[in-house]
Amino acid sequence: MWHFLMLAIAYTCVLASPAEAAPKKKGPPPDLFKACDLQLRSDLREGGTWLIPRDIRLDEGRLMLTVTFSSEKSIRSVPKVLYGNSDEEKRRQLRGYLEEMKGAVDAATKESAWFVVASKRTLPPDFRSAEGDASPWYGILLADIGGKCRSVAIFRNVQPDQLPTDSQRELSE
């Protein structure tokens, strides 16, 4: 009887072990830019650089973000404008903007936000600044919010001296 029991246990172990010992298939390694992988690379196709913000501050009154880099240099976004035919439409849009901006502030703490400095050549002509060519670069703050890439804020006419030294070199190459 003991022999039969030992044989049954050994047989069970042999059947179970190949399935458990088989190597598990792993997917591709996660992308550094998470959900913003395609957008970030598209923005950089004509040159530029990207940085991970050290801090993002929200100015709820002006609907602006201030991004601070590790070198303590900071840059302010263009204020968001509320559009709509009624106050209710504008309030809905305001709530959406604030939610997205707060999501970017949160994403910065998780290293899921990226400040992209890209060539204005990547912008459609009607999106280019009418202020002239003060700089060939613009900035965009991308954030992975809830697994989706969001373009949270735009920074017009980014000057290289507003950025950390190593990023300035990348823009001059």
C-alpha cells in the first residue's frame, strides 16, 4: 500500500513539474516613455531633446504650469483658454483642464511626465507662433495619465538658456 501511495505521489510530481518548469513567455520590456512612446518620438523627429521634470507646479488661476528641471531652471507654459458658448461648457472644460494638469503634477512624482523640446518644423503652419522666430524650438509637456498619453501644456519659443546645460548642448548639435 505504501508503495502504491509513493508511486502515485511520484507520478503526480512528474506530471506537474514540466508545466511549472517551462519558461514563461515574457512580453517586450516596458518602454521608458510608457504610453507617450509614439508621441514623444514623433515630436523629436526633426531634432530636439527631452527631460524629466523635477517638479511641476500648477497655477489654477491662470491655468498654467511651471516646470522645474534638476538644474533648478524653470519654464512657464502658455495659459489655457476656455472656449464655449455657455458658462456650463466653459466650466466643463475648466474641470477637464484642471484634472489633466493635476494628473501631470502627479505623473511627475512617478517619473511619468516628460518635457519635450522639439523643432517648430514639426508643427502645422497654422499652429506656429505669430510672434516671429524668437526661437526655433517649442516645448510640450507629455504625461502618462491613466495609461494614456496626454499633451498637457505648450511652451512657446523655448530658449536653450532656459534649459539645463546638457540639454542646451543637445539643441546646438
